[in-house]
Amino acid sequence: MSRLNETDIQGFVLRGYNMPFARYYFLRFNAAVAACGLLKRLLPEVTTGQRWDNGKPDSTVNIAFTFHGLAALELPDATLLTFPVEFQQGMRKRGAVLGDTGLNAAERWDEMWQGEPVHAWLGINGSSIEALETRCAQIVALVEASGGAAVVGAQDAAAIAIDGAPTTREHFGFTDGFGNPDYLGVERKTQPGQGKLMPDGSWAPLATGELLLGYADEAGELPVAPVPHLLASNGTFMVYRKLHQNVATFRAYLDEHASLYAGGKEKLAAKFLGRWQDGTPLELSPDKPDAAIAQDPSRSTNFTYGGDADGTRCPIGAHIRRVHPRDAFGFSGRLINRRRITRRGLPYGQAVPEGEAATDQEDRGVIFMALNANISRQFEFVQQQWIEYGNDAHLGNDKDMLLGNHGGHGKFVVQGDTSATNPPFVCSKLPNFVELRGGDYFFLPSITALGMLAMGLVDPR
């Protein structure tokens, strides 16, 4: 395929900025004319996917809209009705599909997500806290001066620092950020295991249409997209979920069950995730972490499960095996190529070092953002079938150990063998280690489409 027009695609879509600080603002528009005026002012501030030939900037700005936000901008009904149903409904109304019930139910979400809906998301990333604060002050002043919207909420996020240096750890202590896919035409540092598995065992980029609207997907078809074509092309959809981590519950559960597990605490934690805490995949090193593997881009994501059908190395229900099964379902992995998502986001809240007292009431977790061309086929399928259900992996109703909405029920089976350090083990009465605190579905338009929205030029004919 020809090279993508990176200047027309928001940079947040094409690259993880790898900046340690972020703030996400949530807006509610005022009158449509004023809101369009705000978009005109914001347009020059939006970071595109253009290569940073003159060096990485100190900060970035990106914008996305909910369906209610697009309606508030007074897009024609003939356009609004062409957006996918799940986007029109929004995440709150998709709770039954997603398993967002009980402790994850919308009634328990943060106050910002109650009442009138959010219209837009402004994502600002900074290379330093000073750079972040400077850019945030500039953007908020711009919003206020325009009269086009009110800031109804903000969420800070930051990489967890260890010895003063930002890391890719999350609050349970695991190294995160290995799994983003490669796509045709998207420039990034690629490594084997991040694309789709080919019959000869090599890896290849996924079709561009799995990430961006207006391009062929893995079925050779254009993803479902709104009209007109110019509004959709080079845009994508984003899922935003604030995932609260019950660190105290996780540590207590791990301590209690590790005392009964012959493999030890560190290994049991690795069995939950599918990787050791340093990121070493169990599939490549089942008995101990190996920094040489974890830090080697040619190996850290380059593995399959075909030789471990019984899960004796990496449990069948381990988190990373559920959300990216690779070849676990056979057919050389082709069954999963249309379920891949691209992750963005950072942890939020104060980290508590291992050994120090933590409580579940403290506000900490992960801001999970997923980019995909089709929310229903990609994110919602993964959430419903692979996280909240287990039948594809022959696990019946078992949910994802770490993300599942267990409510004190369910089980996680550690498949093992006859060796003393790798015995079979069953964890039962699973609490919710993670709880949903809010979120919604957003549309990230191209730069061209942003201009159309700002000028009121969206015409479905």
C-alpha cells in the first residue's frame, strides 16, 4: 500500500508518545457555533502523526468526541445515524454487553460520568511535569476564552517512577506495554510477535483497516464508517476506561494463595499474568525471570502457545494469553487477527512500593485507552468473550484473573505438571482486583475532518 498521509492523522493514533506525564480533560460543549469556534482555535494545536525530524516535542495535544459531542456540534442526522450503533449508544449503555455490572456498574462510576454526558476528550502529554502544566494552562485558557465548552473533569496520569526514573510498571508491579500490533503503513519500531502470525511462523503487519477508517481490514473490506467518506477517513475510535486497581486486595490474595503454592509467590503472580514481573514471558522462560529475554525486542514478544496447548508453561487463563491468544485457538492465529486493539494510557495515582501498606480506597489504577476501527468487533469482543467469559479457551464461565468482574466468585486454574515447582493449582473465590470507575467511546477524527467539524462543513450527500 502507499504511505499514509501522516499529517492528516492524529499523532496519538500512530504512535505511543512515551511521555511520562499526561492529563485528560473532558469537555461539555456550549452552543454549536461557539463550540465550532473552539475547534477552530484548537486545530493548530493538535499533534499530527508527522515525523519528528526536528526532535520530540515537549508536549502533545489531541482531541476526540463522543456521539453526544458530535450531536452537540449539530452534525446532520443523516451523518449521525451512520455511526456504528455501539458508538451511538456509548459505553454506559453497553454495560450489559461488556459485563459492566455489579462493582463495575455505571452507578458506581466517578461523578464526572453521572448526569449529562461528556462531549469531548482532550489528551495532553508532557515530557516533564513543567511541560505538561504549561501546555495545560495554555489549552484551558484557550477553551475558556472561546466560550465554546466547559471543562467538566480532568484526569491526571503518570508513569510510575522507581529511583526517580519513569518505568512501564503498573500498580500490581508488572511491566506493561508489550502488546501493541503493527499495521501496514504505520511507521514504528517493530518487533516479532506484534503483528499477525504467518503460516511460516514469521510475523507480518495487520491490515491498516484494523486501526484506521478508510482502509481495507483483514477481511479485505472497509470498516463500517460514517458518511461522508472525508469525515471518517484517517480517523478511528477510542475506548476510554478508568480502571481502579485494588492493590491491597491483590497483594493479600497473592500472599494467601502463594503460601499454598509450591512454585512460590513470584511464580504464582507470573501465572496470573503470563509474564514475570520484569516482563519475561512464561512461554519462553517458565521457571524464572530472564532479563536478557525481557529486554530483547527480538524475543520479548516473539512466542506462540501452539506448543503449550495444556498451559503447563503459561496457564490457558493467564491474562496475556486471554487478550492476545496468538495461535492458541489454532488456524495459525488467523482467528484473532480481527480482534486486535492498540493500547494507550498511563497509570494514575500514587504508587505504593511492595512491602508498604496500601488500601483499596486510595485512587490508583490505569487509564486504559484502546484504539480500533470497529469497537464492536474488536474491543467489545475481547472484553465480552475473552475477559468476562472463557469458552473460546474451553474455560467455560471463567473470567480473566486480573480484569474479570468476579464479585467473589469464579476460579483461576494454574495448569501444571509433575514437577515439584510447577504443580497444578486452583485459585477460587476471586475478588475484583480491578474495578471500572468510568469511561466512554470516542471518535478521533483526522485533521481534515476536524477542519470540517470546525467549519460546519459535514455534508452526508
